[in-house]
Amino acid sequence: MSGVVTAVSRSAEYTFTKPNTDSITLLEGLGVDGDVHQGVTVKHRSRVARDPSQPNLRQVHLIHAELFDEMRDAGFTVRPGQIGENVTTRGIDLLGLPTGTRLHLGSEAVVEVTGLRNPCIQIDLFQQGLLKQVVDRDEDGTVVRKAGIMSVVLTGGVVRPGDEIRVELPAEPHRPLEPV
């Protein structure tokens, strides 16, 4: 299973949207160099307020470009980086990956999937009604989160648009993704 990086983004400030860039550098155990969410411990403000000593399981946020296609079909215009992700992908079912999956980004970087992004009301502040596009319910009424996945950096390296993504699944039994 493989895919491609379509965009990379980072922001040194707490902003909802992260500007696209030509490349990002992933730092082992820390996240995206120069990104506000870089660090060993939590950096998302709501999590820092609860317990700033928690490990940062949200160092790198990935979203599948197919979600943007789905949003466009529903009448929304969302571009890479606009809802806070660091890496936009195409060709991989990110939401279907099990916890512990390793994603090889380009020739060097490796991230390990820790869980699902739990989208919040800020998405509706960006575009009214968008939260309903990224949080849904299946036929059983179970909440389905579609706003991407979170990961930690195992091996650092530079990641650029056009880089191949190779998927390395963990040993079975696989654990489904949960919000982190």
C-alpha cells in the first residue's frame, strides 16, 4: 500500500490554518520543525490546560486529500493546510489504518500513527457547517471522525510534496484508531 504527499504545512503560531511550504523537516520524537505543536509533551492548548505533562501523541497531523474532494462535492472549498494539518496525502485510506501503523514519508522520515484527530468547533468558525462534514455517524449511530490522523515522529527527515508514502502495518491483532 502506498500513496503520495500532496502538500506540507506548518505554522509557528497558534493559528487554525497552516501555510503550505516547499518542505517540512520532521524531528525525531518532536514533530515538525518550526511548528507550534512541536514537542515531547502536549502543545494543543486545551490539552496543556488539562495536563501539560502528557506525552505529545499529536506531533504530526495528516489528512487525506480525498476528504477535500468530498467537501468540495458538498459545496465547501478547503485547501491543504487550511484545517490545520501538516501533511496532506492522496491514495491511502488514512482513517482505515490501525494504531501503530508506520508511514514512511519520502526517503527518510517515518511517523507512527497514534490515533484520530478529534475535530472541534473551530472548524465551523473556519467555514460554517464544515464540522458536519468531518464528524458523521455510521448506520449504527457510532461517531465517525474524518478530520485526519495524528502521529509521532520515529525517524526525522525532510518531507516534500510529491514524496511517496509507504505503509508498514503493525503486527496483528490490529487495534482500530481512537481519538487522541
